[in-house]
Amino acid sequence: MTDAPERASRAQDDPKRLLLAALLFLGSGACGLIYEVTWSRRLELTFGGTVPAVATVLAVYMTGLGLGAWLLGPLADRRDRLGCVRLYAILEVLIGAYGVLSLPACSLAESIFYAMAPAPGSLGSWLGRGALGYLVLLPPTLLMGATLPILARSLVPEGGASVERDAQRVVAGLYGANTLGAVLGVGCASFFLLEALGFAGTVAVAVAGNLGVGALAYRLRSHLVAEEPSPVDEEVSQAPEAAPDRLLAWAGLLVAFCFGLVALSLEVGWTRMLGLVFGSSSAGFALTLIAVLTGIGLGSLLAIGPVSRKARLRRLTAAALLAGGGASLVAALWPELIPFSLRLITSEPSPAKLLTVQLVITLVLLLPATIAFGVAFPLATSLYTSSGQVGRGVGRVYLANTLGAVLGAGP
């Protein structure tokens, strides 16, 4: 029988496990976005423009992440938590291994695209970009997508009395940390690594990061595994949630899909808008991505506290209202941005000052809506997740979210 001091010690250990896993996942997120920025810049040389390359990479990334979570996430439910950590470590190593091959694969895709010689702007050009993008980038993104449900499963005890609340807490922490790590990756790759190290050196940094995360996860696997609840623990735990509701489960999928659709539609539009305002498509892409990811990461962390189903529904409603209001704010301020930017540029500020002002403007404009996007994902996940199927539940919600994002990214 587990006594009260032991239960208190275990309760204190759970946040430590989540923090350790979140730090590893932060590093993984940084590597993932270093790849994304590098591959976007590399394919820009092939496809002849920032917008086509960004749209292609975004669509492939979202598809791969969703399919990877959906196809490979259920593997976690057939393993114990220690096995899930081992599998997560293997996935990180495999992502790094593919990173070594990614630039030669981009060169091969370039040769094929030039051999096709499609007319710019034609249907053949659009189809060729999509097909080659999926050929090159789908394998690593499938592996990346599987990491969230598999790592989340290792931290949620099976058969606990509050699995939905546990899933919300774990997914919010992991997703938030991974997304904030992605912010570091975008910033480092866009404004330092690519200029200093080039394509090959930048990819090498990401490869080293993936291998390091995988090795650390395997080395620390015993510190990451959550214990199974005992019968006594369940008696003293919070009151269990009501039985999983099919309508709420479908609502979780619909919410994830809609927020993904709106988020990527707005991101692509904001990228084009800020590219015009700041005079650089690459700068617009990088600054928009940083702002969007920062908001999503912070929003996800705000959802880390477990709440009842009714409270989740209220928060989702508030998130939808905040997202709409934030998008309306950007549309209302858009006419004032171009003259302000022209005045800023004609004042001849230093590059560092110009970049800082542009980043602050982007964050102020985009954070309200993007925080709402971040809050929504873990809440939607908790609505769908049922006991003993954390990997499958997280994978399906992630798929719904990314399918919406693919549609939102557009051609």
C-alpha cells in the first residue's frame, strides 16, 4: 500500500518528468525549424521564389507531421512507457540521419524539376513543386510528427482516474516547449546560421541536435517514465472525468481542424503582407514565423493547468473569440504599416535596430491571435483522449489540426 508521503513525493516528481521531457522536446523543436528554414531557402533556389517554396514546405511539413502522428502514434499504446521513451529516442536519431541526406535529396529534386521544365505559374509547375516537395520532405516529417504522441504517452499513466486532465497537462507542456524551441530554431537559422555556415553547416547543426536529443532521451529514460497509479492512488486522486463522450470527441477533432485551417491561412497571408511592408519576403517569412510560433508556444503553456470539461469548452470559446479579434486587429492596422515602415527605412537605422523594430511590430500584431491558437490544441486533445489510448488520441487530433493547416496553406 502506498502511504501519503510516497504519494506526495510522486506528485512532486511528475512535474520534474514533464520539465525534463519538455527541455528535450524544446531542443527537438529547434532542430525541426532549422531544417524547415534551411530547406525553404534551398528550395527557393529551385522553385524560383520565396512564396512558392514556403507554401510547398509548409504544406509538406503539415501533412507529414499529421500523418506521422496518426500512423505511428498508436504504436505508443502498444508499448509500456519505457518502451515509448526508447522509441522516441530512435525517432530523433532517424530524423538526424535523414538530415544528412536532405541536401543531396534537394539537389536531386532540383535536377528533376529542371528536367521537367514546367512553365512558370503553370499547373505543371505547381504539381511538380508539390510532388518533389513531398518526395524530399515527407520521410523526415513523418518521423517528426510521431514524436509528440509517443513522448506524451510515456508521461501519462495508463488507466489513471483523470487521464484527460493528465493528457491536457502533458500535451500543453510538450507542445508549448517544442513550439518555443522552434522559435529558437527559426531565429538562429534565419539570422545567423545560414549566413555564417551555409546550407551544409546549418543542417549539420540540426543533425547534431537531433542525435544529442536522442542520446539524452535514451540515457535519461528511467527519469522520464511516469509510474502506474496504484488502487490507493486512484482513491485519493481527483474525481474521475465522466466517460468519454463521442460528441465531445468529434468536437475536439473539429476544433483542431478549424484552428489549423485558420492559423495557416492567416500565417500565409501575414507572410505576404509583412514581406510587402518590410521590403523582403525572406524577412517577412522569418518574422511572421517567429511571432506565430511564439504565440502558439505561450498559448499552449497557458493551457497546462488541468480543468474540467466545461471549463475547457469555455476556454475554447474564449480562444475562438480572441483569434477572431486578433485577426481583425491586424486587418485594421494594416493600412498604417506601410507609411510607418517607409518612414522607418528612410531614417536609415542600423540593421540591428531595424530588425528589432520590425520584430516588435510583428509580435504586437500577431500575438493575440496566435496565443489563442496555442491554447486550443491541448484543450482539443483532452476532449478526444480516452483512457489507455493517449498515443492514438493525440495522433488523431494532431492529424485533424495539420489537415486544416494544409488546406490553409493553399497552393
